[in-house]
Amino acid sequence: MPQPPDLAPFWRRLKAMFARASDVIGAPEALALLQALTRKRRHEIACWVARLECIARKLIFAEAAHLDHKILQVGARASGPPRVSAARSKRPRAFDPAQPKTWSARFELAPPHDPLAVPESRAPRIRALWGPIPPAPSRAASAPAQPTPAPLRLAIRIEALRRVLENPHPHAQRVARLFRRLGRRFPEAAARYAIATARPHASDPGDPRLIIDALGLAIIAAPLFANTS
């Protein structure tokens, strides 16, 4: 395996970009309190968030490509099934917009769609060998979920990004396991992920080359996922 690149300078540049974005967007807790945004303001914030997410994914991907496969397997076995702690058995804490660190904010890795994956609704059914085919179980009617306001959705994505910048390594482990598994049936997955761009997109005058450099790192890293043994 080739020598892994030094990603620390790129993460520092991304943190600087995040700080510039925060100056434009404001604090996520303030954004979470809003009920709506003008179309122009929403587009401006979405461009910043999408650009930051795209660069973060490329850097995570570049780190993941150099993680040792055997170590990942051992770590996955050691983790075992998730344990339900006493704290988790309690009622979930009420959402507090003033405390972003308490939010349920998971960074979206956004892997490419697997063309061989079949939705559950279209999966083949096991038919009975005798007697009539039992009807599909009916689902209980549930009240329609309240849509999350756009400002809160963006605020949660910003908080998820902050956590990635604080500690990207666990995310790199997730990506490494994901693409080593996905690559077995979808070999082009890594290459597609490497070239995916931010949408919506707008350049950052403070560091316009960072997204290009991050794309380059991801493109170089993609072939390392070819060996999925």
C-alpha cells in the first residue's frame, strides 16, 4: 500500500473554511430557532454547507483508503452487537435548540446508490407451497410526521460537520468498512464517490482551491478500494 498522504494541512484549511462559513451563517443554535428563510438566504447557507460536507467526505475517504483492513475487521468484531445502556432506556431528552452538542446530528456519508440493491417493496416474496398465499400484514395508520423546518435541518448538518472536524477518524472507519463491503458488488462505487461534487455549489474566495485539492486526494485514493478481499 502506498504511503498515506499528510491530511493535517487539509483539515486545517477546512476548519478555517468552516470558521468563514460560521461568520456568514451564524451560530447553529440561532439558525435552529428560525422557522423559515428567504430563498436567497437558504441557498447561500446550503451552498456553504454542501461545499464543507463535500470536502469533508473527500478527506475522510482519503484517510479511509489507508486504514488497515485487518484492523477494521478486528474492531468490528470487538464492538459486537450494540449494548443498551441504562441511559438509553430512559426517555429521550427534549430537544434544546440552545445546546447543539446534545442534538442527534449524524454526518451523512452519502455513498453512491448501489444499482443491484432492490428496495424491500420490490423484493421477491416467499410463497407458501400449499394453501392460499397469506395477505401481507397491514400497517397501522400513523399520524403524518411534522416536517423539520429548513433552518433546523441546516443547523443539524452544521453541527454534524463540527463533530467531523473535531474527530474525523471514526467517520473514516465507517467509510472504510462501507466501501470494502460495497465494492464487492459495485466496483465503481469508490470512483463515483471520489468525483462527486457539491450541490448546490459556490466557490469560497478564502480558499477556492481546497475543494479541487480534496477531489484530487479522493481520486488518488479510490483505486485503493479495488482490493476488497
